Amino acid sequence: LKEGEAPFLAQARLCMDYGAAAVVMAFDEAGQADTKARKVEICTRAYRLLTGIGFPPEDVIFDPNVFAVATGIEEHDRYGLDFIEAVREIKAACP
């Protein structure tokens, strides 16, 4: 979704034409997701868009962005936990 919805869907249609699965990174027009909320927001948005055009749900693979863990930088303290919690929520929201 980095380039917007229209290019995202155009690429998705090409994947469907070729029978390919899609790896969807948690990245949108505002940038790379770094919190649990953003990871879930972007992945569920992508899932709704993809399945809305008939993309097979079993062919959608999410990359919710694993960030460095244990850097010692306070603002990075939640990176590992945010990733694990986001994966759980994405799995539940996007069967």
C-alpha cells in the first residue's frame, strides 16, 4: 500500500492473473508500521482490499515487520511484544 490503493490493487490483479500468492508488508502511504495498532490496521486494510477483488485469502501472506529487539533504546522496548500481539490479531481478523 506504500504507493496507494490503486497501484496496490493493480499489482494484486497481476498476481491473480499469474496464480501467484502475495506477500503484503505492513507499509502504507504513511510509512512502515512500527506499533501493534499500525501493523493490524495496515494488514486488515490490505486483506479487505484484496479479498474485495476476489484475491484468495489463502494466498495472502503478511509481513508485519519484525524490528530489532533489545536495542537498549527505550522507544524500541515494545517492538517484540507489538509484533507478537499484532500477529495474533491479524490472524484472527484475516482468516
